[in-house]
Amino acid sequence: MSKLSAELLGDIDKATVNWRANYDGTQKEPEVLPAAVPNILLNGTLGIAVGMATNIPPHNLGELAKAVELLIDNPSATVEELMVFVSGPDFPTGAVTFNKKDLLHAYTTGRGGIVTRGVAEIVEGKKGDYQIVVTSIPYRVNKADMIVRIADLVREKKLEGVRGLRDESTRDIRVVVDLKSGAHPQKVLNYLYKHTQLEEAFHYNMVVLVDGVPQTLSLKGILQEFIKRSLTSPVRRSANTYCLASKKRWTTLTPL
């Protein structure tokens, strides 16, 4: 694992978190990882359980660290103040999010939808022809499925003005749409946004377990729970170190 990933397990062997039986009772597993960062926001998550679901986007590590620092210094900070640092999700596939009002609503209530749009550029060739070059796509959109969708629209003659379509991606995304002479590039691009996965809605549903109980939390609520857990870990680690050094049992101390 990378050094950053290892931070999610830091001091796990020093009684910093509680352990429980796994699904079949054959092993023990931690109730929560002693992560040095709010991983549920950093990497995001998507899950469906009986009667509930969760959908949290990934975020930028540096932005989360600054928001945590602000909340420690000023516990009364509002979600809007936290969003000075956490301005929105940080999708690994790029894309652009729209409407700050929708983002504020999602981070305040834990629920809401935002529009995400892939980055596309209209490029003019030497012969006066045009291309639409897509360099990022919305989160969780399958690039191959998007290309098939565009091809189907062209084949069904619903999307006019397209001469060719190819995937030039290597490590980075690059999908090229060649346009016919006389086609209106912006009109074609607007059609792609409307009728393909080049534009998608992302729906926040920030349901998390707090002491085993599912709750829908705001951005501030999740960071507060992370800070609360982070404050107990050093205390438990120090108490456990004292027990080992003095050969006293952990049960002689008040459990946290």
C-alpha cells in the first residue's frame, strides 16, 4: 500500500478502536478505521442496504484538511464557511459541476442533486473543418458506453453533422468527434450534452453510521464525527501504552 493508504490503519494495533466479530464470527474486524483523514469524504462511497442507500462523492485531501482545521479552531463554523475550502467534489475523471446553490443545499442537508458535465473543446482544423475533443467525463460514466451511445445516435440519424468518432485515450481521456463540413459545432456539442452521458446528475445521499445508527449528515456533521473520533484515538493509545508499561490490564481503566 502507499504511505497515504497506510495512514488509514495507523496505530490499529494499539487499541485505538473497538473490534467486533465479522459476518460469520470467524475473525475480528475493526468497527471503524483509525484513519488520520475523513476517508468517507476523501474517497467517497456508494452503497445499497436494506431500506437505505448512500452516495458520497470523493473530495480533495488538501481541502478536507483545511476544513477540519477550521472546524477545530471554530466549532460554530457554518457549512457555507466550510465550503470556502471544500468547494465541491473532486472527481477522478475530471468534469465540471454547476450551480453553487445546489452544492450548498446538498452539503447542508446531506441530500440533493448537482449537474456534472464532461469537458469538451471545439477545435478547428487547418482545412476549416471542426472536431469536438472530450477530455473528461462525469463521475461513474463508462466511457465505452458513452461512445456507443453517440454512435447509436449517429446511426439512427438523430445526431447529424458527425463524420467520424474515435477513442484516442491513453492514460488520459481523449474522445474525438469529427464533424462534417458545414456542421454547427456548438449545436452538435449541445446535443451531446442533452442526449448522452457527457452530462449527468450526481445525487448526494450522505447516509453514514454513527454509533451503529444510520444518519443523514451534512458536511459539517461528518467532519464533526471525524474530529470526535480523532480526539479519542490518542487517549486510547496512550492509555494502552500505560497499561503495557505498568503491566495493568486495560479493563482497569474506564473504557472510551
